[in-house]
Amino acid sequence: MVASGYGVVSENGDRIEGASEDALFEMIGALDDTDNTFIVIEPDTDDPTWFGSVAVREEGGYEIVRRDSARHEHKVHTETNISRIALDLIVWLAARNLPGQPTRRGTDF
């Protein structure tokens, strides 16, 4: 699944537009503890309301941050499994309001 309307950038300057789960896996796997310690995922807007990030932890594994101010969401957790991180981020991204796509609305019954 490739989403559009967001980009992923790493500390070393690599950038992918609308990355797939496989691309996220590759970018996270390329992180190290010296000069490429994190990636940031955010919408392609001037004033983003959400972002996600993955950073290498000194103790091993990764710290994952997901923040969405429009939904009052701020979650931080750690994980060691890159496949799980990439999948979780793709699922999380699918629920974001992306530029150029209709705003998701809840339904009242």
C-alpha cells in the first residue's frame, strides 16, 4: 500500500514521498547510532497537524512517536521489530487526513 500526501525524511537527508510499508522497513533498517538516527513522517503541508517519527535508542531498539494535534493524540513507545514498526505506521497513516484527500468524518447513529 502506498499512500500519498505525506513524506518520510531521514536525518541523513533521504526522502521518500508516500512511502510503502517496504520503503519504511528499508528506511528504518538503514538507521544507525551515529549520523542517521531518526526518520520523520509528516504531511506535505506548510502547517502539519500530525507527524510520526522513529529514532534509534541507545539501549537498543527504536522509539516510535505518533502525534496528531487534531485528534489530541500523542503516543510514545519502544519496539525492536522493524516489520512491526513499519506495519503499525502504515496502519496509523491510513487514518490520517492527508492533503488532497477528503477529510474523514465519524458517523452518528
